[in-house]
Amino acid sequence: MEKEATFSSTGLIHVPFGHVVGCEKWRGSHLAQGMQGKIKLIFEEDLTLVDFHLSNRFCILYITEADLVAGNGYKKRIVRLRNASNLHGIVIVEKTQISEQYFTAVQKFVVLELGMALLPVSSQMEASQLIIQLVHEQTKERNRNPFLRKKSCQLSESSVLQTVQQIPGVGKVTALLLLQEFASIQKLCNASIQELEQVVGHMLAEKMHTFFTQTR
């Protein structure tokens, strides 16, 4: 008998152990086909906020190439997930030759402004392998998965450092200095020019401030 996901009175989904609950719209997709036979996938029509639940609280929101090309509509979905206090989410984004031009803006919005984890993939098949890996890690040992902490989802220190280094004009040494001054990427993103120039000087501070604010 096939198991089903259930919903509590508060709307929190209960995912059977070892299963993934996916939104009905993904049935028959390359993403779903890539997971078949490797993990147990259940489809639910009632999933509106996210695309996949890997556990009761850990979920994935998937942004396709078409979503990026269509405009900024995807941002509302991400913000809704960010504001859902009972969920810890990862945003997976299709980074292809067509959507690559939009990726930097998405990365700044998700990582720098919202403080969420973002993982780029080149195709739905690659995304399916990533989801399978996350499920297997979760099944083996919950604490080994860096995205399944009880507190708010945070990027690893190395990922934060790499993200800061993607700011124009910022190398590894400058990134380390910035992270010593600003405890998180959220605080760095919200810093004023005056606060930034205490670390990097006025010219770079202006460039960084423009980088943080130009896509808001």
C-alpha cells in the first residue's frame, strides 16, 4: 500500500520516513523521473508554497529557467518561504546558457538579502541527483546535513566566504576582513557606505553598496 503525506491542523506536512513529497505539477517531469527508483516519491496537490518536502520541515523551492526568463515573479515565492517560520528551505535554481544572465541577481536576492541557501544546477536531471543526495544524507545522519539544523538555515563558513568574494573588487583577504567586521552576510548587505568604508575605503564601499542595492 502506497504511503501518503498528511497535514496537521497547523498546515505542517508529515512526510513518511525515507520519502519525498513533491508538488503534483512535477509528476512526469525529468526532475521526477530522475528520482524514480532511487527514492520514494509521493505527489500532493496541496503543496503550494514549495516544490518538494524532504522531511516535515526541510523543503526545496525550485526555480526553472523559464521562471527566471519570465521576470521577477519567482521572488514572491522565495519571500513566502523565507517568512514561513516552521520551514527550513533551500532554493535550487537552473543556471543554463539562457538563464545565466539572470543568475547573479537571483544569487544576491536569495543569499545576500534573504540569507537563504541557494544551489545552482544545469538541468532537472542534475537537480534530481542533488535531491537524492540530500535525502540519503538526511536518512543516514541528520546532523551531517548542513541544511537541516534546528536553527535558521545558514550557509557554511566557506560558502559565505566564497559568496562575499563574488562582490566586484573583493578578494579573499578583503572578504575575511568584511566578515570579521560584519557577523553575517545579511548585516554586510545592509551596511551603509560609511560603515563599509571603515573596512575597505570609500571607493570600494560605494561600489559594494551599489552592488547590494541595484537589484532591490
